Amino acid sequence: MRGDLDTATNVASVAPGMLGAQATRRYLILIQNNAESRATGGIPGALAVLTLDKGKLSLNGQTSAGALGVMTPSLAVEKEQEQIYSGRIGKYMQDVNLTPDFPTTAATAQNMWERKTGERLDGVVSIDPVALGYILDATGPVAVTDLRLQALANRGLPTELSGTNIVRTLLSDVYSEISEPALQDMYFAGVAKEIFSALSTGQTDTKKLLDGLARGVDEGRVLAWSASTDEQAVIANYRLGGSISGPNISPANFGVYFNDGTGAKMDYYVKRTVQLFEECTGDDYGQVKVRVTSTNTAPADAANSLPAYVTGDGIFGIAPGTVQTNVVAYGPSQANVETAIVDGKKTDFAAHRHSNRPVGSVTVTLAPGQSSTVELTFGRIVQHTKPTLAVTPTVQPVKDVVLGTKPAECVPPK
């Protein structure tokens, strides 16, 4: 009860200001596309600016990450993260969230926006199509009114969006019906504007909206960062902040994150499960195995039956229809990542540290119909508390991805 009261007090201390009660606030919106995975969800292909002014909400300034171009020179990237995720974080808006640490993503995105537009915004908010679906559950179906979107709808896309059809529409059908990437990005941003416009009318089931947003935050589909140091100090305490270290992370936290290496939109077809297995070591330390199973469910003839933009058309040396994913696992502070096994065979892996947390990375390549299981073992775990797990939000419901932790069945010494 005390924790709930503290949370409410902390939120109440910053929420009015962040929502534009005293002065207009403008935030960069990253609309993440889970069909091309990034650690925090998906590539931020579509961008927009959300304006909040004394209860009024508007979305404008729609553009795309590609339209911002390459950052020259690149923005500085923290050395630990550059070693794990490369300097691309500071070079391309599409790659700012190769890292699972949202404060890094957001601060970098804000600086990129300012460099390209000259406008310094008040913060950054990230949302994905699944969370947009939760909002639509509260607003009810939204008719497509934008004339440009209506013209695109004539190609076979829906004229009304709902929590039932938005994920398939944005992460699959749009690529079948629209071949031009610029128009795809425009459709993405335009749909987001329609949804936020519906919110601004006030004709929304408030309870459903709050429940939907809370669910989006809990699943890592809604993230926020404030350029105000005082506000960010509060946000960082909660899941909404998306930090990989600090007070919002339990001492026995594990994380599993996915980064596409295909340059495509094939993650719509990849199904994954992630599970933790506690293991006996016979000493004072704990050991936990992280098991990640991935399956490419794309049709066998994906190279020919799916649009080239979806398959990547082999532009990064990956055969069309095949998915290549960098699987990155984090363990608790002070632990070590010790071994990696892929499909039953011990394999080499990249080992790093990020904010004193061990990081192990393995690359998995799957042709249509193929499955693969990666197991990374973390040892010297000193926090003897129940492990927790954070996973990149995907197209799948979280309940189908994150499986329960299997405790060790240790036999006590005689």
C-alpha cells in the first residue's frame, strides 16, 4: 500500500507539467515497427511531434526516420554500448534503439531531431502498433478521414481501424498493398494522427484507456523520457522509463532483446518464446539458463510470394525469406555470462558488460520453416531472489512469449 501511495505521489509531482498544464509541451513520437525488430520493440520508421497544451492534444510534423538522413558526423555513443551495438546508434534514427536502454535511445533521438530541424523538444515517447490497438479498444473504431490515407485505402487497406485490425494492417498488409517506402511511412504516421485525433475529442472510455496504456507500459510498448532532469529522475524509477539499470530494475533481473540483421520486415513472421531455468551449482552462487526459441513461420516460397521490401531482397547478404536476428541477453549486476549453446551445440558468443550487467550475444539465421534454440548460461549470481525477465515486445502477445521461470530442484547434501 505504501508503495502505491509513493508511486501516486511521484507521478502527481510531474504529470501535470509533462501534460502541458502550465506550459505547452512538445514531444517526439517514435512509432516503432515490430516487423523489423529493435531492442525496445521495432525500428522507429515513422516519427511525429505530439503537442500538449492545457488539455489539448495534437499530432503533427509527421516524417520518417529515413527522411532525416544520415548523421554526419555521428552523435557520440557511450563506449560500452558502442562496443555491443556499434556506432550506428548515433548515425541513423532507424538504429537509435539497437540498445534496450531507452534513455540512451531517447536522448540520441532528441539530439538527431534538433540537429536536422533546429527544434529542441521536451522529451520523447515511444509506442508500437500493439499499444495503438489498446488505445483503439478505448476509443472504439476510428474511420480513416485523411484524404491521402483514403486514397491508399483504395488499394485494399481498411477504411476503419480498430484494435482488431491495426496490427495486421500496419505490420503486414501495408507492405502488400503499398510498394513505395515513403508512402508506407506516410500511412504509418497518418494512422497514428487519426488515433490521437480520436483521443483529443474526449469521447473515450477513460477506464479502458488508462488500462490500455498501463498494459502498454507494463509490456514495454509505451516508453517515455523527459529532457527535464527533475522529471526524468522520477520517470527513471518506473517501467515507463525503460532503463536497463537503476531503481526500476530488480536485483535478479534478466533481459532478452532482439535486433534484426536482415534489413527487412520479416519479424512479423517470427514466433519466439523465452524462459529462465534456475540451476543448481553446489556453492554459494546461483546459476540461471536463458532459453530463447525462435521459429520463422513465413511461407516456404516467401522469397517469391512476399514483397521484396518485406524480405529485404537480399540487400544485406541474407537470402530473401530468411531472417537473421541478433539475440542479446542481459544478466543481473555482478554476474557473468559463461556459455552459449545453439541447437544443442556449444558455440562462441560475444561477451560484454553494460552498466555492470553481463551481456551475451548470439546471431541466429532462420530460413522459412526453421526453428532454433539459444541457451545462454549466467553464473556467479549473488542475488538469491526470484528472477525477473524483460523481453523485447514483439507482434505476439507477451503471455505467448515470456514463459514462467522454472526453479531448480536441488537435492540437499546428506
